[in-house]
Amino acid sequence: MTTEPGLRERKKRRTRAALTDAALELFSAKGYDATRVEEIAAAVEISPRTFFRYFDGKEDVALGQLSAMDEDAITALATRPADEAPLTALRAAHNAMLDRLFAEEGGTERFSATHQLIARSPTLLAASLRRAAAAEDRLALIIAERQGVDAGADMRCHLLVRLVFTSARLGVEIACRRGDTCDDAQLRATVDKALRLATATLPTDWSAWL
Amino acid sequence: MTTEPGLRERKKRRTRAALTDAALELFSAKGYDATRVEEIAAAVEISPRTFFRYFDGKEDVALGQLSAMDEDAITALATRPADEAPLTALRAAHNAMLDRLFAEEGGTERFSATHQLIARSPTLLAASLRRAAAAEDRLALIIAERQGVDAGADMRCHLLVRLVFTSARLGVEIACRRGDTCDDAQLRATVDKALRLATATLPTDWSAWL
DNA sequence: CAAAATTCTGTCATCGACTGACAAAAAACA
DNA sequence: TGTTTTTTGTCAGTCGATGACAGAATTTTG
């Protein structure tokens, strides 16, 4: 089933990884906006044109990890028991996402570095918020399906997702502020606190929330 | 005190207004991304270079009204009584912002049109979210000052602002969806509902919210 | 009113992200 | 080895955005 990944495939993986590494290094050193695609490509000795065959653009290489985490959250939510309260399921999905982040080698460091880049570049902030919004829309659709309602008509689906992920994101921003040590435990604690403040008093009972 | 605005000033105002009108028209007709700055400039018979002397860029001409509303909200919050509960003050500020929108000639129509553009263009969505984030940061600073806390250390300031404006924005998105009639009353009602769902159970007492 | 100072505008050149087209190089396959 | 498929580099071009400079319009001043 899993055929040995040929030379071509291995090479592609290596190039892609080298590009992300070089890009994040350059972004951290000179800033996101001041780094030209040309430089990233040169650092890995490929042509600028080829860079755009590996990534959709500068944003994509900077925010790749966040996109992967969005997928994690969506997958996690989709595999939650259907009888679980939506808020519970969402918090569990977010926790699962963090679990996978912490499990990844150097995951937290890259995550923290990415958020420091975002904090320093309005361009990147815009891009990350757009991606977050897209992911949140997909999560809302899953919630709607779980609850058997129409996502277009029932604002609770979207609202709940946004409350959870907006507050969690604030926790992340605070924990990843430059200067702070950002270990796994502290990150999780800060996110948890923000989540609790925002959602603790929300009714657990979906049908009572109107 | 208020000197008569000379010919130069009147001309500038007219050009600026003509540019926003032409731009919104073109954006609605062909889509934001498909509209080139060159076309907007041509519609008003100025050079593309001059366009950039009136606006910071394409985003700026599309989202000008939203930026003005952000300023309204900030001004409104700043003039709220200091002994008012933060959540109450924020909701009042948001209401005042809507009041000014509704008072403006054709305000609601332009507002609705802008949000339909945003819904159709990821580029514009990114830009609008970045602007919103910037405004929310400023609002959080005002809340911190009112409450006599450090905005950097006390996450409640940022969290409260985000909860209010995130839920309000969801209400706006829903009310401005294409096809719906978007009159003032319905817009306000939808925003109110989202706001209530998100914040009704939050403690009114700031010091109890920990 | 005319001259001088200020401000606005258009032209030109340039940057940087991104994309389509095409041919050369590399890897996979027969 | 020769053929097919995929990847890569080069080239040209689009579009948004910006600095520099000169000419035009407006305001201010004498």
C-alpha cells in the first residue's frame, strides 16, 4: 500500500522543508516584508519561479504551520462524538490541535516564531486572519451538521466557533509575545484562561442558547 | 474659526468622493480583484499616480467607510462615563457607531455594499480583518485606561473588546448577505442578537470576571 | 494686478509579488 | 537504451505601489 517514496518525492520534500526553514530564518532576521522571495529562493539555490511551484506565495510559506493546525482542528472536531455539546467538542478539538503541535519536533518554537512574525507584520496579520476565518467557516459547517441545523440560518454555529477561536487566538498572542518564554505548559494555560473567560458562562445546553 | 474652504479644498473633496463612488461601482460590477486601479483613475479622469495621493491603495478606497466607523466607535467609547461597566460602554459605543452610520445619507447602502464586496473577495476580507484588529487594539487600550489596569498584563481588556466586535461583525455579515434586504432596523436587530448571545451571560461586574 | 511661494498633478522609472509559455534537464518507466 | 512524464529555469509580462522631477494650478504676497 505505502510504496517506497522514490527519489523524486524525497527531493521534493527536502526542498520544501529547506524552503520553509530558510524563509522563517530570513523573516525572523530581516522581517517578513523586507524579505524578498528572490532571497528565499537563493538561500536554497532554486529559481524564484520554482519557489512559486512549492508555495502559493510568501504568505503560504510563512503560515504553513498554522494551516496544518487548522486542518488538525477540523479533523479533530469531525471525529468527536455527535452527542457531545458543541462547546465541549470545540474545546476538545482545540486541545487536540495543541496536542499535535506539542508532539511535533520543534513545533512550539516554530509556532511561537510564526506568531512573533505576525505581531510584527500587518501584512502577515491580515493573511493569518483571513486563513483563520476560512477555517472557522468550515468548523461552523461541521457544528451545524452535528446539531442538524442550517449553518446559513442559525448564527449559533458561526458564533460559537468564533468565540472559541477568537479567545484562543488572544491567548496565543499573549503567550507568544516576544520576550516571554513560551513553553508548552504556559501556552496551554494562557489559552485555557482566555477560553474559560470567554465561554465559561455560556449555556452548555445548545437548545437553551437563544 | 471655520474659514471658508477654498477652491483647492473643494476640488479635493469632490475628487475624493468621485473616486470612492467610481471605485465602489466598479468593484460591485466586476469584483474587487478584477478592477484595476488604472480603471478607477480613468473613470475620474486622473492619472493612476494621483489615485495613490488620495488613497493609500485599493484597499483604502474600498474600506474607507469602515475605517471611519472605527474612528466613530473609538470616539464614542472615549466619551462614555468612566463608572460605566466596560461591557455596557462597549455596547453603547457600538450602538453610537451604528447611529452615525444610519444618520449618514446612503450610509447603510454603502455599508451593505462594502460587506458584500468583502464576502466575495478574500483579499478584501484580509484587509478588513486587519483593520478591525487594529481598531480593537485601540479600544482595548481605552478599556484598560478606564479600568486602571495594564492592557499588556490584563487580558480581559482585549478579550472583552474582541468578544463584542467579533460577534457584532458576525451579525453584520449575516445581515448584509446578498439577497437579503438590509434595512437599518434589521441590521441593528441581527447585530443585537449576536451580541446578546455572546455577552448576555458575562458577569457585569468587571472585578468578578476572572 | 503681477510676482513669488505653495501645493497638485502627470510622466517616467523602478521595485516586488506573481503567472503563463516554452524549452531544457531530470527522473521514471518500458 | 530509448521513451515518457515530471520538474525546473528562463523569459516576458501584469498589476499594485512608490520615489523623483518637472510643469500646472492655486494661493499668498508685494
